[in-house]
Amino acid sequence: MAVMGIRWLDQLENVLAPYPMAYPAVVLAALVLVAWLANFVTKRILLRGLKGLIERFSGPGHNARQPLRVISRLSNIVPSVVLAAGVSVVPELPPGLVTGLKALCHAWTVLTIAMAISHALDAFNDFYERRADARNKPIKGYLQVAKIVVFVVAGLSIVATLVGVEPLHLITGLGAATAVFMLVFQDTILSLVASVQISGDGRVRIGDWIEMPSQNADGDVIDIALHTVTVQNWDKTVTTIPTKKLVTESFKNWRGMQESGGRRIKRSIYLDQHSVRFVDTQGLARLSQFALLDDYLAGKQQELEQWNAQVAQAHPEPVNARRLTNLGTFRAYVERYLRSHAGIHQDMTLMVRQMAPTPQGLPLEIYCFTASTAWGEYETVQSDVFDHLLAILPEFGLNVFQESSDAMLMRMRDTGAVTAD
């Protein structure tokens, strides 16, 4: 068979002898055709067969795309190997051209292997992220560093091949340019150090809700890479934060709240201080109808009677007696209301406290935690609590402080209660 092929080539050379460079061109075209056929057979036949085997043995739900991308990249080596091996047999080609073509084929092979390794690292990252603990210790940043190393080594090998020097000599010569490389890759080095710190202490994980006003970030972390941490904000916009910023600047991570099982409510009702007064007999009879105040009123009345009995012996004047106030009774009611609310976490801090008076009124702060950390449920519980408290305030003779406007005056004028001058 080989003898027949040689005879056929000899006959072809004799036929094309009158035409200069025709025979080398035909042989070179045949070599390119063989390289294309090798690439076609590798991709259309072998790759399809491998895809079928992977899907058959890997089971349902397995993503075979990443392994096939690696194999597809490696299959691109086949035509370059064919060209590098066959270019030497093409007659009448200048030695310099042959050497250059071989160098290009070698450079293509190295680049293809580097890209295949890159896809292999991506496949490994996809496999790793399917683990339950992957979100706590992401490795994407380390794999990106590995990619950089692979492509740097591949680039040095390609340059050395094209220039015609040994890679070791090229690396030795680059030693003098270390300072330049440090300057060029300073962001990468800083990001790598930050990634190690973040992964080591777990300050940020995929799925965490973080808030970083300096970077306009307020949402869930959806990706942690070497150079950036990607946050999807609540308005569905995406913010990319430089990884080193999470080490050098402050931010808030809401993971502790989510893991605790309760979310804090800390809000005040501003009361009109002019509405604070003692509870008279009629008011006490009305407040006694509140089931939540039964134990409070009974205990408080007993305490006050004992105190007043002692004071009355020396100072019988009513001004010296202790009496219930509508504000104090309302504070007791709010605390008992929260204690009985199904949406409030009963094992966490719960208190109703009076803050320092302000020009905007007397703040009565409600400090407690909801039993759910979900944003929607949290807002619903918080709104329900304050809806009820604002509506029940008049029953205690209290008013909410609200800055006046001309709206009331306009309504009175429209009804004729106030006449224009």
C-alpha cells in the first residue's frame, strides 16, 4: 500500500514537473485536507460517541457539557499535530518556512492545552459547587489564580518557541522584570490575599445578605471570584465589589440575623406629652375591660394601696399618693400584647421603653424580634403590630404627636367652621 502511494506521488510529480511549485502546492493542499479530515473525524464521530457514553454512564441530571468542552478543546490539537508532522515532507519548502510552521503548530498546541486546562478547572468548580458546604468555602478565586498561572506558563512557552530560545533562558531574563510584573499584577495579588482572608474567616459567603453603602450594595451575594464579589441588590440590579474592599472597608452582613431565627423590630411611636395624665376611676373601669391588663392592674393596685397607706399616715394630701398613669398602663399593655403575639419571637429580647423627649414628641420605643426572618413576613408582622397600637391609643387617652399643617384649617374653612378675614 505504501509502495503504491509512493508510485502515485512520483507519477504526480512527473505530471506537474512543467509547472514550478505546482507539486509542492498540491502536496501542501493535501496535507491541509488530511488535517481537516482528522479534525472532522475527531469532533463529529469521536466526540459524539464520547457524549453518548458520558450521558449513558453518568445518569440523569448530570451535566456533560463541561467535560465535553475539555475534550473538544483537546481535539483541536489533532490538526496541528498532523500539520507539524507532515510539513517536513512537503518538497521544495524553504527551511525557514518549515521551522516557522512547526513553531506555529507548537504554539497552537500549547494554547489549546492551556484552554483545555481552563475548561477543566471550570468543570471542577461546577462539580465542587454542588457540594452542600461549597457556599461556605468557595474555591473560584483559587481556580482563577491557577488559570492565570497556566496561561502565563503557556505564554512563556509560546514566546520561547516563536523566538527560538529555551523557556528556561526566557524565564531567567524575565527575573529582571519582576518589579514590573508586581506592578502590573498588584490588583491580582491584593485580590488573592483578600480571597484567602474571606475564605478563611468566612466573613462573606454565597447567599449572604450584605449591606455596603460605600459601594451601593444591598442584597444577596451571588458570586465570589478572585477580583470581584457580585451582589444582586433588592431592586434586581447587580453590584460588583472589588474583593479587597471587603477586607479594607466596613460592611454589614445579615447572616447572623438569618441564622438566629429572628429579625429585630426597633421603632418608636411619638406621643403627644400633653395627653399623658393620671387614670381616674372612670378610666380605670374602662381599662379593666382589657383582658391583657388583668394581672397588671391587680398587681399595680395592690402595690399602690400598700404604698399610699404608708404615706397617708404622715401626709394624707392626695398629691402625695401614687396613681396609675395612662402612659404607664399603655406600656404594660404593649408588652403583654407582644408577649401574646404569634409573630413575635418570645425567646429573644422584648421590651417597651420610654426614650428621652424630643421636639417631635415623647418616643415610646418597641424593641423585639419577629419569629420569621423572611423580609415579607417581617414587614407584615411589624405593620400589624403598629396598626393595632396606633388604633388602640385613644382607648388609653393618649394621642400621637404629629406636626401641624394647614390641611385641618382648610377643611374647617370648607365646612364653614372658620371664616376668612
